Amino acid sequence: MSHETFELIDRLRRTGRRAAMATLVRAHGTTPRKEGTKMFVGDDGGIFGSVTIGGCVDARVIERTAEVLGSAKPQLLQMQLGDDEAWEIGLTCGGSVEVFIEPLNDATLAMYETAHREWEAGRSTAIATVVAGDAIGSRSLVDPEERSTADVYVEVLRPPARLCVFGAGAVAIPLTTFARALGFQTIVIDGRARFASRERFPDANELRVGIASEIAGQLDLGANTPVVLVAHDYKIDVPVLKKALDSTTPYIGLLGSRKRGAAILQLLREDGVVEEELSRIRVPVGLDIGGETSAEIALSIVAEVVAVMRGRSGGAMMRRS
Amino acid sequence: MNPYGDVIQEHSRNPRNYGSLDAPDIRHEDENPFCGDRMRIELSLDADRRVSAARFQGDLCAIAKAAASVLTEMIHGMALERVREMDEQELLDALRAEIQPARRNCALLPLEVLRGGITKPVA
């Protein structure tokens, strides 16, 4: 589930528009359209939001939506795809997909609203939906660890990653804007109230003014919390890096040149930080896109964060084998 | 190269009284809005209103950190009234270095924060 999906569900609930939600619940084959991909179709056949399942599947979902909304009963659309059709939705070869189409009723919207609150609070939850049989369409919020023998599609809703940005300078501003668009929650930390202001950071989820290293020690810098240091100031960088290295954060990026980075690493080394730990620090930060402006540097940073979180190198797609 | 003298070098590398107190009588935090130095100072007072313990914490440049370290040593055992009367030159003299005008704010931040705390007791 993405931030956009939750926002779309919220909007549909507020406006009261009649719509169906189609969810890709099974796909056989390697595909960038992961199970869980959703699309929302109105009773006039219009698509809400930017996400669709793709290719010929969209057309058949739209066609079936009228029936689902008319009967107010969900359906499981099973499709065998030829090679051409499979290619259209990103499958490497012909296979099959199953799309669960359901009318968005009050109970469903309320459940997703509950899940959204949990998600925003940083807690994982899951929604189990019966996609076949007599109980088709019934659903409940469940513990993700629970198991069932029924034909149930379990949609695990993990909380968004939280990007911690230390330093409220020029690069931090576009960084929070890009990160928000990518679905990150963002928190900006700085010792200067006039820098870490709402006026300068309209897209940040949270602003914290205080002793940055102390705040770093209070935050849960876990596996879902990348850390970026853009203060460009050793008195912030060194103590905050020590806190970050004490955590399990998957990403520690430090703004600065190679030379500056070497000097900061040396200060940490003198404080007893071992080489293995120092190697976790990415300096210079970001992907090599030739970034010069604050926005370009921010783009390179957030791209690297996404690549690391997804376990990718961040190279050019055309060179990927 | 050591541009700021032995006292600043020694105290910035080995700051005294860095940390916090469990139940301070005075606690105050403030910043140098230009360079981003930010620190908190905490004092415990005895029955005679003398400083029985002083601690500081913050993300500080070498000069500010050394000045905070030196200042907290200077005021230990000092009557609060006397602390209130401390002037800037006393602290600058104790640092025994030529501080460039552009860095005076760094050196004097600890004293500013201390003064702020004395006029605003801990909540």
C-alpha cells in the first residue's frame, strides 16, 4: 500500500463517490506489478489516481466493475494471459493473474481508515480478505503472523519508512519534498529554530529543534529509518554519526566532499569507531547524477536512499543485466 | 597547527562537566542562531545558593565546547550572585587565546546560556 492509495481511499470516503477497488492478488511470473497493486474504478468507468494494473487487465477490470457495482458483490477475475498480454503488464512470459474486484462500501473504507491510522503511527498491520467461496469479500484486520487454511488474500500494510534529515539547510528542503512524494515520512532536526521552520519546510512531517545528537539518541533509528546528514558541520556530523552507527539504520548518508568526508571519518576513528562501522557511512552522499543545485543533490540523495532500501546498486536501468 | 592555544585545544578534546544532572535547580538551553551551536547548561545549588555542580551538553564547535568546559569549572563553588556578575572578559581571559571577533559569539555562548538560566529557573 502506498501513501497515494491511502489518500485515494480517504478521498473516496469523503466524497462518497461510488467506486470499486481492484487488487492484484496473484500473479504467476516475474513482474514489476507486485501483488497488492490496486486500481480504483468509478461507476462511470473512470480511473481514480495514477496507479493501474496495466495493459489488457485494466480493460477487463473496468468492464467487470460495472457488474460488481451493480450487484454490490465482489468477484475474483482470473485471467490467462498470452505472451503478448503478459508482456504488457510486465510479466516475462504468458501466465495467469487474479484480480479481486470489490465495491468500496462503508465497512471496507472504515477498515482501511483504521489501517491508515496504524500505518501513520508506524505500526504494521494486515488486512485479510476472503477472495473465493461463500464468504467472498469478508475481511478483517489480522496479526500478520496469523495463518489460515482458507483462500484468503492477506495484505500486509507496513508503515512508511521515516527519513531523518539532520540539518535544515538548502538541500534539506527539496529532500523532504521529494521524500514525501515517494511516500516517506520525514523528520528534520536542527539546533536553529529559524532554520527548521514550517515556513521553510512545508513538506516535512515533523520538525525538531534541539541538540541534534541528543535527538538522534532519542529517535528509533531502526531498519525502516534511513538517516541523512546535510548539516555540513562537523560539530553536528560527528556526534550524530556516532548515534546513527549505534543503530540498525540501513542508510547513513553524509553531505560533503570526499576530502571533508575523510576528515570526519578520521575524527570518528580517533574516537574509537572501527573501520567496519565507518564503511556504513556514505560520503559523498547520493548517486552520481552530476548534481550541482540543492534540488539535484537532494534528488541524488533520495534516489540512493530508495536504491539502498530496495537492495539495488542505483546504476542505469539499461546496463542492468 | 593549534590556532587557539592549549587551553581551548585541551578542553575541546577533553571537556569537563559534559553531561547532565538528575535534578538541576537551573537548566537552560539556547543557540547561536548563526552558526548552529546549541547547548544546555544545568546547575545544582547548595543551601547557600552556591553552585555545587554544573554540567553542559550540546553540539558545539571547539571554541564553544572549550569555553563551556572552562566556564563550568570556573563557577563550581561560586555563589549564584557572583556568577550573575561574571563578565565576558573573565571567561575570555580564562581561555588564554586570541579569539577573532567572528568567533567571539562561539566563546561567549556558554556565558549567554548560563545567564539565561539564572534569570529563568528550571520549570
